Amino acid sequence: RQQQTHSQHHFTASTMVHFHSYEVVHVHVYADTLLAETSLHGHKYAIDAMLGATTPAASGPVTVLTSDPDDLAALCGGRVTVIKV
């Protein structure tokens, strides 16, 4: 089985929401896409991007509780409800 890399495929947030299996695409590739689409860079946003990249796998509406809602809201757009705690 050939390993797929980000350079071979480009996934946008809108198309990734339609994937229901992470066998198709690795979460880190989608996280990288979220970062690129929002022009966020660096380790400060990496964990938020990984969290945002897992949300399309949820079977229903997604709510994320966070102390930093602005970053997650930017990364996830309207696909999740972000609540500040």
C-alpha cells in the first residue's frame, strides 16, 4: 500500500467534513490543512488543529470546551460549537 503525503493530495476543511473514516486520511494531514487555511503557524496552534481535525469523525453535533475559544473557532469554522470555560 503506497503511503500518501500532503503533497500528493490537498484537502480543504469543507471536503474533509464528508470523510467518515480516518483510514482515508491521516488526522495530521487535515490538521495541517486547517492551519494553512487559517494562516496560523507554530506549536501554539498545533494541538488545537489536531483537536479540530478529529471533529469530523463525530457522529453528531460537536461541542468543544476550551479556555481559548478564538483559536478553535478560527480552525473549526462553523462545524463545531466552541464554548469558553
